[in-house]
Amino acid sequence: MTGFKNFILRGNLVELAVAFIMGAAFATVVTAFVEWVTGLMPDTTSEIFSTQEQSFGAFLNAAIAFLLLAAVVYFAVVMPYTRAQERYFPKEEPGTPDDIALLQEIRDLLAAQRGGTPGA
């Protein structure tokens, strides 16, 4: 069970799934917008501006659906995922990385051997 928890929380699996869902929803918004804009252009084969209101309604519906889906994904997936990741895999405390601290220690020791002031 620990291996599965590590697989889910350490990898980018959840981020990739969220990106796929949001990308598909945004594609619907873009498609509806394009249909609305192209509906504004006069068409010589039928009545001018015949589908204007219908296309705008579809675009508005797609935009609202996108926002609702984004809210659901954020509150139902992203927030719990972030909390679980912070709980099981806490981030390191800010500070000097170990390799930089070691290099600073070496620098101070070399300066002390030469008779100089450490940290200069």
C-alpha cells in the first residue's frame, strides 16, 4: 500500500489527469467561441446572422460549464491532493542546502589556515 501511495502522491499522475480534464473542457469553450464568431460573419447561402443568438448561448453555456468544472476539480481533487502531499511528503525547511553549507565550511577552514578572516 505504501508503494501505491508513493506512486500517486510523488508522481505527476494527478497533475497530468487534471491538466487533461481542464484541457478537454477548455477545448469545448474554444470550439463554442469559434462557432459563435463564425456565426457573426455573413453567409451568402442562408439568412444573414441566423444563428447568432444560438451560438452565443452555446458559448456562454460552455464558459459557465468550464468554470464549474474548474471549481469542482480544484476543490475535489487539487486541494485534497495538495494536503495529502504535504502530510505524507513534507517539503524541506528553507535554509542553506547541504552542498552550499559544506562549501562555505571548506572556504572558512581554508581562510583560517591562511590567517584570513572566515566568510570574507
